[in-house]
Amino acid sequence: MEVKAGLGLIGEELEVKRKLCITIGKDGIIESIGGYNECKNYLGGEGLIVIPQPANSHVHSGDNSFPEYGISEGLHELVAYPNGLKHRLFKTLPYQKIVSGIREFYITSYLMGMGLLIDFREGGGVGCLASKEASRGLEDKLKIVTLGRPGPNFPENCDGLGISAPLDYDPDMLKVLIKQQRYSQTHVAEDMENRRKRDLELAIELGFDTLVHGTYLEEQDIVKISDKGVNLVFCPSSNLWHGLRFPPIDLAIKQGITFALGTDNAAWSLPDIYREANIALLYLRSKGLRSDEIAKILLRALFINGYKIVDMTPSTISEGNKAKLLLIDGENSGILRSLNTYSAILKRSQFGFIRYRIDGADVLDVKITKDLNLH
Ligand SMILES: [Zn+2]
């Protein structure tokens, strides 16, 4: 298969290249990246741009069954275990309803072009099983890393540990689980209360590999996290939705620290990681960080860092990689005419402009969802 595009982000450096022809073998591997003259019988065209599939590095798929519930409530009333609204609602839902809600979230993520989701599942190993059942037929297309928390049958069917806060569990038990599990992630400093209780220090001491939120971290905290080689994931729109402050992404950039981004709870956010990056971009501009380079840092969070935090090879457009591509309408979005390509891709690669999604040798025309071809 050949893919023609007027512009693309190529390789792990996300280099901007124009007038491309990408040849994909029958095995779905990118064989060559050349110029237009190599394209004979192709998909796409001069008006399209080609980009990798982004990672959405923190979601809770389970609450997709109750979108926009409890919009007047605060964070603790909504999600605190065991009496928060979310957990009370989970108890009222039959298992199969939870599975179908998760599946809808995964399909939405697939249609929105995501290449990877890191999913925090509630309900122990049973919650992880619901994720595995919900992802049937999607496995080769949308990679889902399912992180569970202690509960019934944990850690069966879980790819690792993902918890609400290190303060919520017995630290000795956590220490053992972290050693046993391939991945270990926790929310940290999401609100002032947990930060005051020194949840960051506990998380670092216990040895978690990835910290999510970091909303109330200070600059020295971020440096400490980086020195320990721990990953950071920011979820700005979730923090704003819950009336908290904006996470310190500017300080992470100032310190040269890599980070990933996530949309957090499906109940209050679509898995639209471009929108999330746009919100981050607006905040960074308000802090005086204004350049195409800032947009590139945010694109790296989506295309590169999100994959690396779970030890996966980023799905960059490189010879020898499996084709994991999105073809975006570069004309109606204005991207092809822009002088600041990274900013244009970040701000304008919206769902409505995605034309095709390519996973290996599989092509999805995003406008014709009857061709979903999921088994
Ligand atoms: Zn979360």
C-alpha cells in the first residue's frame, strides 16, 4: 500500500517533511518514506497530512457509563473510595453494562485516532477483565494498558497497578505489589489535601514508576521526580473541571522534564488528547511560553513520551515501524498553509478533520464507521 501526503511528521524527531510517499508492506510495516514520484497507486493525496497516532496516557474508561453526572459536586464527593458518587453508581450497574460502557469509550478513542490508552480500572481483577472483554477486536489497532487496583481477583487480567492515591492503602502492601507488577502508577498531589499529607514523598519512597496529576507540585518537587527517573502525566482539563488549579506544566518545561498527557475520567472528558494539549498550550502562553517549539514539546508528549512511560516503542513514522498513522485534511484545517507547522498540527488536528486511520495493513475511512470491521 502507498500513502501520499502533502506533509508529514517523520521519525522520532517529528521532522516536518513535504510531498511524501509512504510505502507499507503487506505485513503492515513501513518499507520506505520517499517523494511523490514513488507513489503510483496510492491512498490519500496532496491535500492530506500524515501524523503518528497519539497516546492518551491517563483515562478511567469505567465511568463512561454515566457521562456528566454530578456536575455540581467536588472531586472527593465524586471519586473518593468507597462512598464517592462514582463508586455508588458502579454498584448499581450490572457487569455487562460496565463492559459495554467501556467498549463505547474504546471505540470513541479509536475513531478519535488514539494509538494507546493507559486505563485505570476500578474493581480489582474483575474490573481489568471488563477492560479485556471490552477491547475484543481492537487489540491490533488501539493498544490498551489496563492498570488495576486491589480488589476482587486482583491482579488477574491487569497489566499492572494503578491506584487513586498512595495514602489510600497500606504502604507495606503497596511495596510488595509495586515489586510484583510490571507497571506501577498512582495519582499524586491532585489536590492540596493529599499534597499536605506528603503523598509525593510516600509515592517516591514506595517506588511507583509513574505519577499522575501533580497538580499541586512545586518546582523542587518536579526536579525530585525527574532525578528519581519517575514519569509524570498531566491532565489539565480534569483538574480545571474539578475546580482545582492548572498543573505546573510550565515548570516541567522550564526544567527540561518530559511528561505525557491524559484526559482522565470518561464521565467528564472525551478521550480527545488534542483538545487536552490545546488547553495546555493556552496555559503555557499565559505563562509567556510562546513559540512553535512549545507546540512541538506538547506533540512529543502525545507521540513519544506517552508510549515510553509504558516501555512501548513510539508509533512514529519511521522505516521498519508498524504503520500507525492518521491522515488529516490539511487544506480545510489550514495546516498545509501554516508557517508554524507544529502549532498548526496541535491546534487543528481535530476529530472532524481525520480522514483515515491506518493500523498496519488495515485502513479505516473514519467517516464510514460501518466499516469498523471489529470482531
Ligand atoms: Zn485519574
